[in-house]
Amino acid sequence: MMENIQTKRLLLRPFVESDLADFYAFVGDAQSAHSAGFQYAHSESDAAYMLKSLTKKKIFAIVELRTQRVIGSIGLYPRMGNDGLQEPRTADLGYVLNRSYWGQGYMTEAGQALIKALFDQNELDTIWASHLQDNQRSKRVIQKLGFHYVDAFTHSQTALFQPGATELIYRRDRE
């Protein structure tokens, strides 16, 4: 796991158990979860389970420095190839932000800092990102982070993840 990353307004750091209340505020919100493409936590115990799983991954808590509250998460997930194996030196970017903080540039700020650190430390060559077609806010974040459109696909009507939804795929390569 990388070290903490600080920006003008934010601190990116690993999650800790005491983040549960702030974490539940955004993963328990159906609209925030839908925008990020996952099923929302129906209870604080669901959120606690989700939080515990994040502590083992390259997922950062986004802490607003002014309030010291966790307002979202951003991180990397393994990128799987067509053969079902993890692609080397690539990852998928994932993020979610508490709805109260939307439209203030926080996710772009967090994304810029994380991507810079990853590329500066030569950890990855390519980062992928995606958003559901109707999520224009996420589209703007991805574009501001320097990703380029690659493709789109529509999930089958029987898919567990966003059935029938169209997802747009982007990539950014290390320069």
C-alpha cells in the first residue's frame, strides 16, 4: 500500500475501523452507490463488512482536511484480462463520494493526486476507468483526469451488476 497522499484540501489514507460512521454515510446512500456502480449498504453492519474488505486493498479514504471527516473513497482494483487473469501493471480506478460533497472538485483533486503518485512511483503503466452512461458527473471527473474514451458496452438484462445499463470505458497511459 502506498503512503498517505495530501493535497490542498484532502488527505488520502488507508481506511480504519473508526471511519465506519462516515463510510456508511456514503455507501449507505442509494444514489451515491448507484452513481459509483455498486449495491448500497442496507445497514451499518453491511457497511462494516464492506469497510473491512477495503482495508486489504489499494483503496484510500478521502478525508476532508478542514473537518477531518471521511467524505469518500478512491482506489485501484485488479484489471482482469479476457483470459480471466490479472493484467500486469494495469488497474481499474474506482471511486465514490458522499453526495453532500458533489460538485466541489473533491474527486478530481483526489484522482489527480492518486494518479500522479502511481505514475511517479512507476507502479502502473495503464489505468482504466468507467462510468454508467447516465452518470455525467463521473464522466466529467474521468475526462478532467486525462482519460480517453475507448469503448462502451451494455450489460445483459440478467446481469447482477447494473442489468441493461450501458457502461463507457476509458484509459490513461503513463507518459
